[in-house]
Amino acid sequence: MVRESETCFPSLTRCFLSDRKSVIHLQINRGMVIYVCFFKGATDEILPKMVSTLLNLQLCELPSGKMTSVLELPGSVLIIPQATLGGKAKGKAMQYHKNISKEDGLQLYSTFVSLCEKELMAAIGVTGREAEVNVKHGTYGNRQVLMLDTNGPYTHLIDF
Amino acid sequence: MVRESETCFPSLTRCFLSDRKSVIHLQINRGMVIYVCFFKGATDEILPKMVSTLLNLQLCELPSGKMTSVLELPGSVLIIPQATLGGKAKGKAMQYHKNISKEDGLQLYSTFVSLCEKELMAAIGVTGREAEVNVKHGTYGNRQVLMLDTNGPYTHLIDF
């Protein structure tokens, strides 16, 4: 099982993720932020469906008010590994027993990022807007500084 | 049923929510952001438990690395109405059939905000740090500009 808290900002002004250790700055402009968490039992098999669903869902608003997908927009994607999404409250503390092991999670996360890049690049090929669109992603297992600047938070939760 | 996607930022630098219509700026510093969505069937009865659970969960990190609650910290709370959390993917579109009516949702949201204020103010009374701590909240039903600036996103999902 896999949990994604997907936030598509209709008019994301800026989204900025930096790694506190290595001072890498990742920045996307208009697009979607995906927080991803893998549970125990998740395998590679689920990844193509996850990527296809997330990138094709009509979560982005056009100036006309019509909804479209990040692939059709086309917009950028910032992927954030967010293991805390697998947490469960036990008394006053959060427990993370459902989460996949770090090693398996890293492998799934890496493949997920690659698949997103592949799908988005294929979409860009059609529109010829390479310079504006990209996939950026946080480093698995690190805490990272996040700055979001949006025209309206628009958060969805999708379990696979 | 009620869904909360609660994000406690261990060292939230800045969080900023503004209403695009009325140009009201809400800002908190160190603290927690709560995205709240009410489903059909939710009633007032669940609210005290929700507030108590959320404000007492150990989601905030002290400089020592030890975890504590936003009440014990004490920190501020920014509450964001986020009806999209109740969405379900149907094909390429999101549907929101599970969500409570706007009228009932507004009433629950208003009471939820009041209860949070009451609990946090009681906690501040103990520590005497009124100036640093407060509850801010977005306007129910409006899309609002959000800016987040954190030392690490730390997102949890809690269903009641």
C-alpha cells in the first residue's frame, strides 16, 4: 500500500526545497507537489499506475477555470519523500510501524521519480516547452527545508 | 468522520495565509499547521476529542531533539479549511461526494477554531508567553494564498 498526499496548486508561484546538509536548492514554478510515503508490502508493480494516475488527474486549474492535469498543462512536479504520512497516533506519540524499510523505500522512491520524469518528458516532447517544465525531487531520508508559495492550497490524499 | 492532515513543522520559520478577496494577512511563526476537512455525518461531538488529540500529540521537536506537543511548546496554530482532502479520484476527475454540506462544515469549522483557541490560551496562561503564541485561521469556503517556510515538512494524516 502506498499513500500519496498530492497537492496541486492551481497557480503555484514558487516551491523551493533545499537540503540542509548539502545546500542544494530545488525550485519549481507552476506545477504540483507530491508527498510520497510507501507502506510495508509496496512493490515496483504499483509504481506505473501511481505515476499515471497522479500525473493525469485533473488537479490543475487553467486561467479559464477549467481543470486539467499536470501533464496536459504541462507543469512541473516537485516530489517530496514524506515517511511521516505513514504515522499512526498511539497515545500522545506517533508510531510508524506500517512504513516500509528504508532500503526498500529508497528503491521504490527512486523508481517513482524516474517514471515521473519519463512521463513528463514525453509530454513535453509533444508541446515543446522543455525550458519551463521539470521534475525535481528531495533526497530520501533527509530532512529538508521547504518553502511553498501558492495561490491556494489544494491538498488531496490518494491511497494506492 | 473527519480528516485532518496535520503538519507540524519542527522549526517553522514562517507560515503565511492571506485571503485574496479581503487582503487579510495571517502569519504565525513557530508552530503547527492544521488542514481540516469534515465528512458527511460529522457532528459537534467529535470536536473536543479532535482538538485535544491534535494539540497534545508530540509532533514538535525541541532543540534537544526530544518531541513535544504544540501545547507544551507552546507554539502557534494555523488552521486551514481544506475540503479537497475529502476528494476521491474517479477516472481523471476528483469527486467530493463524501464532504459535509458547506453550512454544516462552516459551523463545525467555527467551533473547532474556538476550541483550539480556548485550549491554547489555557496553556499559555500556564507559561505566560502570550505574545509569542496564537491561533490563526483561514476563512471557510475561500481560496486563500498560502506561503509556508519550514525547516522540514513533517506531514501527518489523522482520521477521526
